[in-house]
Amino acid sequence: KNEGIITSPRGEVVLAAGNTVELVNPGTPNLKGEITAPDNQALNLGQIMADSGRIGIYAGLVNQSGTLQANTAVATEDGRIMLKATKAVSVTPGSVTTATGALGIEGGDVTIASNVSSGPQTISAAGGLTVQSGLLAASGGQTINAQFVEVIAPSAGFASISNNGSGDQIITTTGMNAAGEGLAVRSGGFAQIQQNAAGQQQVINVTNADRLTLDGSAGFAGIFALSSDQTVSVTGGGANAIVIGNPTSTGISNLGGMSQHVTAGLPGQSGSISITGSAGNKQFPGLRHQPGSGDHGQVVNTTGTLSITGGSASSGISSGIFQTRAGTQEVSASAIALQGGSSGSGNNAQINAGTADQRITVGPGGLTLLGGLGGVNNIAFLNAATQDIYTSGNVTVIGGSGSGNSSLIGAPAGVAHNLQLTAGGDVVLTGGSAATTGANIGTTGGAPLAPTNISINAGGSVILNSGAGGNARIGSSANAPAAGGDISISAGRDIQLNGTTQTARIRTLGDVTLNAAGTISEGPNGFIEAGGLTTIFSTGTRLTAPHHGASFTATNTAPRDVA
């Protein structure tokens, strides 16, 4: 126990508690405590200074409540600190632990509740590593191995694990806490895991846990690699869920990197990703591809369901998966479900690649987009200049029940759009119950509308159903002059434009080709508007001319009834 001041410039200080102390090889002149009494404790309440030297504390329990300083101004000299315990290591509030050289912490449970900064860091916890109202900051790389990792900031507090110099930051967990979490970042203030070194890697491997949790309940909770590539994987024998945000949160929950590769579950394992918007007016809950230069992509995979739900803020902002720079966005899941917020305004749910390319692969659970069931302008959408979407199941696009709560597969306003959509089952668009709650595939907004080229191939039927207040549309928006581009729709069964009180419409200034193994039909408010040639192939068509644009012509290669 040290309650005073120990100084040893260019030397070594060892504080040890145990039954045996021995001198080791002179070539490595460390004083080593061999711990055989697990309840022994090494306690620093004072100051230990070993500038250009080394500090070692060894015991059954290590409690650092004072000051440890081992700094050096010369790169070849030591400036190292080692805290080692057979049980717990605690760095308590108000203590100071600094080293320009390496820092090593080894114990059962490791708790960091104050500032710890050094050169390269190696943390090994047979139990858990908890950073609560503390800072664990490395310069030169950081390696953490623990059963679980928690970063927790109380209201208006701060907690962080970071690397601020060259070197990778690698965090590996092999189990979970009592809540089933292999890694958790929670905040009423500001909590983060961050790689600040440009061009380096941040790798987070969560194994054998039920979930990774990011919850900025009333503050900010994030995992970031601001100018670096980031890999986050949750795999193994647990449920392998990634959970970002919760419906009662008023804060921000975000996972971002210059490039991202995010995995929840490997083939044959469970997995899921859930992203939920905030109840506060906060920004971008979800997976965010950081802005910057370079051609870096975003890859998000889960073996289970990817679900994105908009928040409930009075004036909200989108939740989802965002790519804000060059590169390809690739998303795959067994099922994907997006739903706009249930109250407030602007609480969108989206997978958004902006002006980049987007590839989405979905298993038998299919792809579902649902506009918000309350509030206004709570939209569900997939957004990219070029989209390649495949599912072995169904594609279901449904407008919501609040004004402006539409659903959309399309491109940003004013951006030319190219879509290849393939479904093993049906493709069904259904307008919502309130005004402007359309279910749409194609371009919207912009003056004038940008062209849209759309190819849809469905093993089942392609069905457009208007709703009580919302339209169903493939092609250009009806709110502006039609744009160019060709539309091709092929169905293993029927193609139906079931317009009733609102419209079900296919619209472009280019050509339209419809090919159905079954019947092609229109309801009273079904429309096909083509600036070029409309070509229809089917075993039976029921179309009437008043429902087509003036330039409509039809060429049929099978029995037909076109008035």
C-alpha cells in the first residue's frame, strides 16, 4: 500500500502483494510478484513516478486510486506501466494513470473510472472490461480481450475507448454480461469506441453473445472509425443480434466508419440487426458510412432479419443504413423490413446509398417497406442512383396511414435512376389510407424529373393496388411531366393495375414492355402511360384505351382484348 510519493527516474517501481517475490534474469530486471494468496491487495493512494522508467503493480487485487506516471521523452527509453491482478483491477475516480510508453492491464474484472492514457495499450480481462465515466486512450494501437466490454456514460458524463495515434484498435469479446451483451455502449451523456488514426483499422469481434447494444438513451452512444476502415462482427453460439437505438431513447445511437463491414451471424448461425429511431430530434440513428474522400464501400450482412423503424420525434430525422460517399453499398439478410415512424414528422426508415450503387440481397423472408402508421411524412424507402435488388421471397411496398407516409424504391431527387428488381415471389405495391401515401417504384421530386430505367422480374405476380388515399406507381411521378427511361415488367403469373378510388399507374416517356404468363389487366383507375411503344405479351389481356396516355400503342403476340 502506497499513500505517499515514490519516485524513480529512469528506474523501475514495483508495488506487489503476494507470498513470494523473486528477482528474475538480470537481462530483464523486473521485480516480479508471484501471487499465491488471491485476497492480497496492492493499493496506490499516493503518487508513483518513474519517468523514463517502468511501473509495475502486481497483486490478487489492484486498486489504482492515486497517480501513476511513467513518461519518457526519448523513444528508445521505457515509459511503461503494468497493472496485473489475479482478480480485479480498478482505476478509481480521480486517479491519474499516464505513460508515454506501453500500458498493460491484466485481471479478472477490469474497471476504468478515470483517465488512463499511454502509448500502445493491451488490456486482458478474464471477466469484463467496464469503462464508466472514464477514458481509456491509446496512442500507437490498442488490443482488448475480455469476456465482455461495457462503455457507460451517466447523464452529462463521458466514457471512451479510443486510439489516437498510428496502429489498429482491435476489441475481442468471448462471452456476455448478465444482460446477454458481448459489447454495450450506453449513454446519458457521451459514450464511444473510436479509432481516430487515419488509415488504420478498427476491428470489433463479438463472439458467443446474444447481442451488441448501442443505446444513446439521453445522449450519444457510438462506435466510430472516422478516417479508417471498420469491421464489426457478432458471431458464434449466441443470438448474434446488433441492436441500435430504442423507441424511448431521446439520444443518438450510431455506428460509423470510412468503410464498413458489419456482420450479425455467419451461415448456419442465428443473427439479426435492429435499428430504431429516437423519440428526440436527433440525427442519423443506425449504420453510417462516414463522409470523406476515397472509394470505400459499405457491407452489411445478417443471417436473420434486418429491421429499421423510424422514430417518433416531433421533427425527426431518418433512421437506417446510410452511405455518404463513393463505393458500393451491399446489404443482405434473410428478411428486410422498413417502417416509417408512428408519430411526429420526418421519422423515416431507409437504406440509402445516395448517388452511389446499391445491391440488396434478401432471402425467403422477403423485402417489406411500410409507410408510417401515424404522424406525417414518415417514409420508408430504398434510395440509390443504381439499384440491384434480389429476393427469393416477395417484395411488398405499402403506403402508410398518416398524410405523406409513403413508401418508395427510387433515387434521390433529380438523379437518373436505374433499377433491376428480381423476386422469386410476388411484387405488390399498395397505396395507403391517407392522402399522399403512395407506394412507388421510380423517380419522385426534382424539376424536371430525372429519367428512370426499371426492370422487374417476378416469379409470381406484379400487382399495383391503389389505396383509399394513396396511389400505386411504377415509373415517373404523376406530379410532374413524365421523364424518360424504359420500363420492363415480367411476371410468372399476372400483371394487375388495380386502380379504384386512386390510381395504379405505369408511367414513362420511354418504352413499356409487359410480359405475363397469366393475365394483364387494369381496374377503373389503372393507367399505362408511355411516350414510346407499349408492348404486351400475355395469355390474356384486358386493357381499355381511355386509361392510357395519348401515345399509347400496343403490340400483342398472344390473344388479347385491347380497346
